[in-house]
Amino acid sequence: MVERQTFLLSPRQGTEIEVAFDRGEIRAPDGTTEPIREIELELKRGETVVVWDVALRLLEVAPVRIETRSKGERGYCLVRGARPPVAHAHRLDLGRKMTLDAALQATGRRLMAMLLRNEAGALDYMPEGVHQMRIAVRRLRAVLAAVRRMLPGEHYRWAKDELKWLGSGLGAARNWDVFALSLVDPVGGTVADPHEMARLSDAAEDRRRAAHGQARETILSQRYTATIMRLARWFEVRGWRDQPVNEESARLMAPLGEVAPAILRRLHKKAMKRSRHFAALNPVQRHRLRIALKKLRYATEFLGGLYGRRALARYGRRLRPLQDDLGHANDVRAAQGLVAEFGGAATERAGGIVVGWHGREVADAEARTRRHVRRFRRAKPFW
């Protein structure tokens, strides 16, 4: 049962917003309930940006949060006892005549929606919910980095810093998910004392739950909500337009078909540079290569719809295996730091065995990784 009170708000001349206060609960047949305490803002007349301005004013006086799920969705999950659905990234089809300005807004909106749709799963301690939130954050950072020269410097630095803060808040949960579920489980009791491995699994699970608790604190914080609202508002009003017109900023108004090749060429060139003399690269240098490849991959997914699907898929088959190899090697290196956090000698010993087991696997795959480097360096750019 829900009680609703409504009134009209005119925060600006020519703008009218219907404000609805909903109060009640969702009740399942078994008696399980979920409270409803919502404020809905519906634009009746005027510019959409005003809705975000009102929401930000509300945040100044109350700890509000954004809820993307309808009451029906929440009720369905409650009745079925289902966990929240996970939202994955989908390619946005962009036209060659669309301006970069419009494409940036459309992509930002899509990724912000993906970020918000995975909140419920992350708050429910779902590893995939946290993972998909981090993917949305990384994609946003990669897209903004790809066009950073065209953005106002202070805008880019603000967005980058806020997204970096958010990614860090979710990072520990993702690292412990990978360690507990992808590194410890495959080893099991095959190469170590079963009792020590059981203690390691329990200790890793405790750390994993604690890290998810920290991720929840990040998502439930007022800074998080403010960041989401301000980013959404920035994309809505295309806030990057607030800058002097110069040669770089003017490119935002150019058709995608004209500016996409230069963006992709620059990122490809950087990845090629970082992959030179791969066999001699140390772990830090390989990590930089991994980051360069990730930025390149996200940019190709951002702009790849302008080109033939077959050529894009062929390029992706050269890029993804190398990125996956370097990603797994990075997970193993990160696991070394996680193992060092354990206190007991037996747990640290079992953790060392897990890291060593996967480290040997990475070493055995070195020849394959070098082959993937060669294949990537021979890949024909599709742009």
C-alpha cells in the first residue's frame, strides 16, 4: 500500500515539475516487506536540467539517493526472492554524421544508466554487480580520456577524480572476489594441506565480505549520490560546451566520421609503443600496456559502430586475448599483496601456494602471451 501526495513546483520561469511523495511498503505473501520512501520528480514543462538542479538541492537537506527500479520490479524481486538483475554494457549505434558532442552525451547517458542499474546488485553483495559498476566507471573514464583534449581542463579533472574515487571504493571488493572465487577455488586442496586451504578460504571470504561492506558504504555515501547527480547533469546539459571556442573544442561539433580515425589512431599508437620489446618489459611496464589496451578497446567499442562489424570483430580478436592474458597476470600480482594482509602463518603459507600455482601458470603461458603480442602488432586498423 502506498500513499501519495503531489504538488507542482516552478523553480524557474517556464518550468513546471510535479513532485510526488510516496510513502508505504511493498508486501510479499509471506509477510516480507520493503519500505517505500520516495520523492518522484516529473518534468511537465521546461528544460530537463532543472530536474537535476532540484534533486541536488534536495541532497543538500536530506540523504536522498537515486532509485532506478520501479515499484513493480522491486515487488517482483521480493515475491520471487530473486536477487537484483545485472545490467551489462551494450554497444550504442552511432551515426557517422552525428557530432562528437551528441555522441559523448548519448554514451555518457548510457553508461550512467548502466552504473545505476547495477547498484542494487552491488548493495546485495553480488560480485557481478560490483564488477559491472566498475566496468561502467572504467568505460566512462576511457571515453573522457579519449576526448580530453577537447574538454575544459577543470571539467575533465573533476570528472576523472570523482570516477577514480568511485572506482577505488569498489576496487577492494572486486580484488577479493577475484582472489576468493577465481584464484583460491581452482587450486582447492590439490597442492596444499586441505585444512590450511579451508582456513585460507574462510579468511578470504571474511575479507571479501568486509570489502563488499566498504563498497556499500561508498555507494550509500552522500558524495556518491552527489557525484552521480552532477555527472548526469553534466552529460544532460553537455557541460563541456562551457569553454572558449578553439581548434580542439571545435572538433566536438565535427561529425564522428571525421574525428573518430584520429582518436583511434592516437590510442593505437600508444598501445603499439607500450608493446615494443615485450619480452623485456617489467611488471610495471606490462601493467601500463594493459591500461593502454583497455583504453583502446573501450574506444573501439565507443566508435566501432561507425565501421564494418566484420573488420571490428577481426581487430577485437587480436586485441582481447592479449588484454585477457595481461589482466590475469595482473590479478596474480595483486593477489600477492592480498596474501600479505593475512596474519596467520598457515594462512599465509596456503595463500603463497595459491599465488605460486597461478604464477607458474602465468609463466607457462608466456610464450602464448608473446604470440598474442605479435598478433596484435600485426593487426590491421579498421579505421
